Amino acid sequence: MLYLYENRLTKIERLDPVVNLQLLYLQRNSIASLENLGHLTRLRKLYLSENCISVVEGLDKLFSLKGNKGAL
């Protein structure tokens, strides 16, 4: 579990070491592009509300990712 919400992030980076990550909280940032997550194959929940995402790439290998309200 990794909490990165409300950190004024503009991009997702430096998550390479956390390959076993299952929950990622990125709400209330300034992320415009959803990328650099393809290696997180164990990711189950990805929370992205209140960002300005216009580009989504590299989620095709995230087979464990499940969606619900407020999460992808």
C-alpha cells in the first residue's frame, strides 16, 4: 500500500522498486498522464480521483486491477 495523495504530483515515476504493490492512492494531485505503471502487475486498486488525466497508457498488463467508484 502506498499513499501519495495530495502531494502535487504531476507525473507517476520512480515506482520501479515496488513491483509487489497492490494498492496505490494518487488522488488530489495534478497528474495528466497515466503511465509508468505497467510493471505493477499485482496492483489491485488504483485511486486517481481529482487529477487531470488526459492520457492513459500501459495498463494492459494489469490483470489484477479492479474498478469501483473512485478507483480505476
